[in-house]
Amino acid sequence: MKKHLDQSTLDFIRDLRLNNQRDWFEQNRSRYEAARKDFISFLKTLLQGASAFEPALDGQEAKDLMFRIYRDVRFSHDKRPYKDHICAYLADGGRKTINPGFYLHISPNDGSFLAGGVWMPPAPELKAIRQEIDYNYEELKGLLNAPSFKKYFAGLGGDKLKTTPKGYDPENPAIDLLRHKSWNATYMLPDDVVTSERLYDEVLAAMQAVKPINDFFIRPMQELKAEEV
């Protein structure tokens, strides 16, 4: 069972940042394939452990949860062909879902992290989540103040509106959270953790700590889906 990432995986990503060109990548493709295999091996172990408290992950394939290294540059001013990190999304519905889940991002120079929550949901889901926060603010506040959550996370980040969302009072006690367009909790993972067996223990514990937040956000999304059927 793979419980950490190899130093060579971080070294490859670091070198790719300095040489983000197709020729270099092709000359170093074997290093990329080794890094990819290393990451997938760790994800397999992580899925086994996380399935104990997140049944939606049971039976999912690690290779299907990892994002491609290739960037979509068609509509971007940044024409670098490759991402400067490796990452995966573990959630009910897999890598491409809009559902809340767990995002694992591996980046050298202490840039790795585990994030939970929901990222940029479409308008109907966004509206439903805001309503859930408005109706059940005390419940969410309790989850955010839970010692298990605060051990790993400083709160919820994410893009926000600069104004008050339509239909809400600026004096609403939940107004700061209601302004969010994404709700994300992030736990940083230094390089010395990423390359030690602490990685598995810390990522798994952080996932378990943020799961109640994911459950809170998926509830209105599931109710919305049920109404559409």
C-alpha cells in the first residue's frame, strides 16, 4: 500500500515548471509516466481508506479520478501546454462531477494541499446552496466550529460576490457565506509530508474532517435533482 509520493514525482513537476515545452516533455515522458503511476498508486491506497467514511468512493478507479496533465489552451492567453501540478478529484460522481468532494493537488515548494467543499456550482445549485445556508446557518456554523474541522481548516474560502446576492438582506447574519460563489476548505501539505508516510494519515484525516461540510452542501443539490425528476 502506497502511503506517500516519491521525491522524483515532486522533482519532475518542479522541472516541468522550468521547461514547459512539448519537446522537453517528450524527452522526459518516462519521468511523467513514473510520476503518474506513483500518484495513482497513492490514490488507490487513499480510496481504500476513505471509502470507510465516504461510501460514494467505494468501487471508483484511481486512474479515472486523476486530471490530465495537458492544459486546454484554446481560449487562454497562457499557452503553456502542461499543468505545473498533478491533481485528482474524489467525489460522488467522479472527477467531472459538480458535487462536493475532495481535491488533492500536488505541487512542489510546499504548494500541495487537500481541499474540500464545492467549487463554482451552476446557477440552480448555487441558488439552492445559498438557501440551505440561509435556512440552516446555525448548523453550518456548528460544523465550521467543530474541533475536528478546525484542527485542519481555517474556515471556508472561495470566490465571492462584491455585492449582496439578490433576495438577501445585507444584515443577514450569514451574509458573508451567502456572498460566496464557491465554498472551499484547504489544508496545506508541505513537501516533507508529501514524501513521507504522514501524507496518507494527514490527507485521510483532513478528508474525514471536511466530510460533514461536503454533506451539508450536497444535501440541497440532491434535493434539487430530486425535484427535477
